Amino acid sequence: MTINGSCHCGAVAYTIDADSPTEAMECNCSICRRKGYLHLFTDASGFTLVTPRDALAAYTFGKHVIRHQFCTTCGCAPFSEGEGPDGKPMMSVNLRCTDVDLSALTIKPFDGASL
């Protein structure tokens, strides 16, 4: 299945080759809480940025291992890039910026504020 995602203005758009998600992770760390992220973690190989990268800017904090990407025009934060615990490239897609039916998801809380 292909999941489509984008920022609000459309300057950043992407696709993900993945099964339709049944759950999302909601983290309570400082940035996720403020941005309202609903995370879907996926292998970077299934993620395709459809638009040019020059519409993006990155924000990092803490250990600076996750690059929170946001649109330089509308400010939406549709995805993040980093490495998984195994060292392999991974993506965290903000499901609020996709065509996924959020009402069908089970939301799993994660206590990122304690890390």
C-alpha cells in the first residue's frame, strides 16, 4: 500500500510503501507534545520524498540524533529522520500529515519526557 503525506501548503510531499497502520505512537516529550505528532516509524527505504529537499529545514535538540523536518513555507512538520537503535536509517512520519484515517488507529502513549 502507498501512504501519501504532505505539509499544509504542499511544498513538501512524500510517499511511504507500507501496510496501512493500525496504531500510532503519541510521545509526550517537549517537541512531540507541542507539535501534536502521531508517529509511524518506518524503514527509510520505504520513504520517498516527492518534492525537492530545498523546501525543508531541520531542527534538532537534545542528543541531536533526530532531524525533525519542517516546511519552510507553512511550518508543518511532516516527518523526522534519524537512526534506529540498530543504527539503520529510519523515518518517523507524522500521521497527522498523511491520508491515513486517524479515527481507525489505536494510539499508544510513549513517555519520552522521562528520557
